[in-house]
Amino acid sequence: MKPVLALLAISFAGTAANVWLLSGLLPWYLLPDFSFLAIVYAGLFLQGPLGFLVALPPALFRELTVGAPPGSFFFASMALYFLSREIGLRVFFRSELHVLAVAAGLLSVESFSIVLLMHLSGARIFSLLWGWKETVRIAWTSLVAVFLFLDLSSRWQRVRE
């Protein structure tokens, strides 16, 4: 029960801080997506239906705080959970580099899919500056993921022992 409460608190507090406190102070690409991190952590490290139940509230937080067509970020977040769950079942995380590669890869796939969908809808958002900002966002959130995931994993391991 402790991992569930911790992930929900991190997701809600991180989303609230990003949306209501920091969005006026920092540019969007320097704000890590804590709801994304909670969804990926639930997929990678929480087994069974517990991981799915933990991924639902952060998916709703993302849906409510991102200005996108209705349902798009919720379903994208749930797809992200199932993809990270498949990765977690097949990959054994031995080092920080594995966690960094998975988080950066999943963020890159999500970013690419959003750009592709917006391009198919007729919007022209891509520019070199936007690409650099998105790269900074992916790198920053992936680095936060390494420290957060390894810290939470080691804490849960100590609690079980």
C-alpha cells in the first residue's frame, strides 16, 4: 500500500506544482512530467492489477492538465503504462543507464507520436527551436526518472526485507 500512496502523492504533487506554481516561473520544457514518471514506474516495477490502479489517477491528471483533444492523453497514458509493463516484464534493470534509456525512449516515442498526430491533423508546430526544447525536456525528465526510480526501488526493497 505504501508504494501506491507514494506514487499517487508524487504524481499529484508534481502535477500541481508544475501547473499551478512553477508554470509561470519556469519554461515548460524544464518542468519534469511527474505523472508520466508515476505511470512508467507503475508499469515497470508494480506487478498485477495494483500497477494498473496506480496508473489510472496520473493518467487522469495528465488528461486534465494538458490542452489536447478529449481522451487523447488519457488513452496515450494508458498505452504508455502497458508499453512500460511489457518492457518491465522483459528487461532486468541492472543499472541507472537502463532506467535512463527506457525513460528517454518512452518519452521520445510519446513526443514523436504527438508530433505525428499534430502533423496529420494539419498543424505545423515543429521547428528547430521546438525540437531543442523537446530534447531538453526528454533529457531532464529522464534524469529525474533515474534518481526517483532507483530511490523508490531501494526504499521498497528495504521495507520488504
